Amino acid sequence: MLKEWQSGTRIVLARFPDYVNYRQDDANKGAAYVDEVVFDIISEPATRTAAFESGDVDIIGVPTADVARLSEMPGVSIIAQENGHNINFIEFSNVAPFDNVHFRKAVAYAIDRDSIVEIAYMGRGTPIQCPVPIGDAAYDADLCAQYGYTYDLDKAREELAAGGFTDSDGNGIVEMNGEDISVTLWSYSGFDVQQKTIALIQPDLQDIGLNVEIRTVDFGALQPMLEAGETGFDYMRWTFYDQSILSQLFLTPGWVGQTSDPALDELLKVADSTVDPAARVQASHAAMQYVLENALIAPLLTDWFQSAVQEHVHGYRWDALDNERLIDVWLSK
Amino acid sequence: MYIVRRLLATIPVWFAILTMVFMMRPLVPGDPVKIMFFGRSSSQEAIEAMRKDLGLDQSLPRQYFTYVSGVLQGDLGTSITTRRPVLDEIIDRYPATLKLALGSLLVSAIVGLIAGILSAVYKGSAADTFAMIFSLVGLSMPAFWFGLLMIYFFAVRLGWFSVIPDGSLKSLVMPAVTLGLIASSVIARLVRSAMLEVLGQDYIRTARAKGLRERRVLIRHALGNALLPIVTILGLQFGGLLSGAFIIEAVFAWHGIGELGVNAFSKRDFPLIQGIVLVIATNYMLVNLLVDILYAWLDPRVKLA
């Protein structure tokens, strides 16, 4: 029951003794074990971690940078949702040279997803080749391994050559229409991991012969650039709980007006209008295959949602839709 | 007459502020509604409904008229994230900010005045060097870092304070001391230079020659005359503190205007951002007005100028 609500500050929930829980995935089918749950809103991550370290709070959403330190605290558990519904990816606009499928494939091959997860995300994510989040019903690692892209700079160079991008003057930069290709990889501010990620991608792209600058701007400035196709390619992160994420992203005109593909639209419409779950997954797979074969985006990873939990807290877990479940929580002395 | 003139002068200034606050939205790059919806599942209908709700489907002059008439009637709009009136959100947070502003002003005034006076009176001594190094450190140390250090030592290591404020006077100590010490650096330097200038004046020598006690000379004759620039800087600092110390409030989870502003910016809650900016600017304007009036009271020559 809602006991107290201070806007943007604090929420207090009290135990409802007559509650009946019908969810199959919870052990507790009755009222919560704890009398109260207090949600204190601490916007600054470092302060949140300090509040946990000082014992002021029992559970926090832990910033990736603090996971290693907190996990060394006696009794502290880091509980992660590794099958979340977020997808981090590189997206392309439809301007040259990004309108060339070989160019997009070259970029997709030149991305070292394992290093990104290990270095930028400190191991707190899962590299993916699928154009849907790892927690999505349509996610299929085998399918995406068949049609997706793994880190291979030689294949990336081959794709550039197949697309007509060659280094004729031997200066290490491939050319388009006789001029060195110079592109900018964009990201939006407020997320350190994104900036670290594009910094990791940049040298590999330079290695295959692209002159790449990286830039980070506020999303308010990035959004009109995306819609105008001025960005070329950028780092994007979406969270979505249904396989219709594909049509949200790619159905003409695409989420920022950069997609127009009748063949893909047909596949997406079938996926969106199919009711039978198994058939719907199959329809989504057809669309995913198309997206990968045309390298419409370069999927990177699904990052983990994670909480740090004190020793005396038991029964805390994440559910399949990335919600924290507290009904099984009990406290030991 | 001086006060009336100053009061009247604030009216066009406030309307200029109001206009600039209104212009924030049309001048921000990108579609504000699409930016607000970024990362959330939304239909085109929902986006259009929000645009209509915010009045963005109207012409700019019409939007301006609606905004100004709303503000004049105390309607600053509705927060997109909480769906509560912006004014209510600000009023809820204002007492916390006022408390922090008064607490840190007290710390900064006491520390700044004492450090500045001692530094001027004992110029060239170890105390002077210490006070000036202290003020240099305070000026150059990022508030964010200093705040986290305070939390780490006094809350996490020593356990003297709670990281999460509970509204008590005790929970005011860490943020007020952090803000106050940083602000006192400026005051200490200003008091020192003002006092050094005054202490060299003939009337101070005369006061001492009359046999007045040194404390009376310093407090009444020297500090009294050095007070004008100090009042200005204290006033400006108070205006800034009243507007919410954005970083410090966020670091100490202090639920004031500053923290509200940080959250509004991160959630791209434009009506709330506009409301906060308007309140901050109005605060500054009113505090400046008060400082000017105080100036006239402290120095009668100002009224003639």
C-alpha cells in the first residue's frame, strides 16, 4: 500500500496484509514479508554508493564503475539481470557512404564487441549480434551468428573493397569519389560508457582505412541531426520489451526518418500482425535476418541491470521484464 | 524615493527574464516533445497530444501570451514527469533550499570574516599565510569532489552523519559546511583586502591615537567601513544559494531546488526547467534589489547618486 509519497524525494510502501499474489515466478503467494519498503531517491550515483557503504540503505542500483569495489565488501551480493531488454547499437543514416551496404558491413565487422564489454562496460554486459535485446522473445544467438558480424578486420577491408572504397594514393585512408573518407561517430552526453565505447571503436575503424572523428553532444542537439541524416553513424541505446522493437526502429520511415525499405516493411508487418507466439517469433526472425544481411544497424551488446544487496537482505531478484521483485524479500538480523 | 525607483526598475527586468525563460523552449535545438519522449515507447498520437497539451501547436506569439498570462496568475505549467503543477514542485522544495542557503551563508560569513580579519590584522604572519592558502584551496577545489570527500570521511568512514538527509539540523551540517567553506574563500580574500585598505586610513590611526581599544577599532571603525563590498558578495552568494546549489544538493541528496533542477534537466522536463530558471532568476533579482537597498542604508551617499 502507498503510505507516503514526496514527489521526487521518497516513496514509502507499507505491507498490505490481505494481499494475494498470483504470480507464478514468486515463491511468496501472500503479503510481503517486510513491513515497509522505503524508496529514497538519490540521483548522484557516487552518493548512492556511499549510502550503501555506510549502511544507510539495503539495496541500490549500482553503477558499473562501483560493482567491483562493492562486491568486495563482506556479505554484499551483486544481483544482475543479464537478460535485459536493452540493446546498444551503431545506427546508420542513409547518406553516403552509409547508404552503401558494403560500407555498413565493413563497420559492423570492424567492431570488437568483446573488448567493448570488457573495457567500457567492465564485463557487465553481453555482446550480441542480434538486432533485438538479449531478453527479447525473438532473440536467437544461432540465427544471428549465421547472419551477423564478428570482429574481423580482414573481412571489413574486403567489404570496403567490394563497395568500391579503396586507398589509391596509399595514405592509409580509403577514398570515395577520389576523396579520402572522413566520418564522425556520434554519441549523446550523460553516459560515460557510450563515450568509452566510441573511443574503442575509433582505432579499429581507422585501422581499416576510415578517418574517424568521435563527438558527443546533448541529445537535444543530436536528435534533429539524426532526423536530417547529418550524423552518418551514431551510438544508440534502446530499451523495449517486445519484438516489435524492429518495426519501431525500421518500419518506414524509421524512428528518425532514415529508413525506407518496402521489402523490410512487408516482413515487419507480418511480424507485427501475427498472433501465434511461435509464428510471430519466426516472422521476427525473417525481419532480423533481413536487417543483418543489409547491416541496417551494427548490434553491440545488452548491458546488465544490477543491484548491490546487503548481507542481511534475502530473496531479492530481478524478473524477466527487468523489474525488481521485493515480495520474497526478508531480512535477517 | 531611491527605493521606489529601484523597485520600479525591477519590473522591466523581470519581464525581460520572463521573455528569455519563455524563449528557452523555441531556441533549444530539436523538437522538445520528441526529446521528452526519447527512450519511451510512444505513438505519434501521444506525441501530438503532448504537443497540444504544452500549447506547442500554437503560434509563437500566442504561446508567449499564454505563458506570460499563466505566470502572472501563478501558473508555471505542469511537470511532464510528475504531472503536478510546477509551482507546487518548487514550493515543496523551497524550504530545503532556504535552510541550506541560510546554513551555508552562516558558515561562510563566520569563517570568511574571521579568516579575513585575522589575515589582515596579522598580515605576513603564519595565520595570514594559512588563511590565504585555505582560501586558495577553497577557490580551486571542485565542490563536487569536496562534497564526496566529506561524505566519504564523515559518513562512510567515521559514521558521524547519515548520507541520506532526514531533515534534521544534523543532516544540514555536511552540505552547509561544504558550501559554506567554499564560499568563505571568496569572503576571506575580500575581507582581507578591504580591511587592509581601511586599516591604512588616517581615521583608523586617529582612532588608535585616541586610545580606543583595538577590538573597537577593528570592529566598529575598520570593519564597518569595509562592509560595503562584503555585503555585496554576501548578497550575491545568498542569491546563488537560494537558487539551489545544483551540484551540492545532488551530491548530498538534498531535496531542494538545485536537485529538482538536475532531475528536470536529465528528464528533459521543459515546463519544470522553465519554472526553476524563472524562480532562480527572480531570486537573483530580488536579492540584488535587497543588496542595493541595504547599500543605501549602510552608505547614505548611494541615495544621492
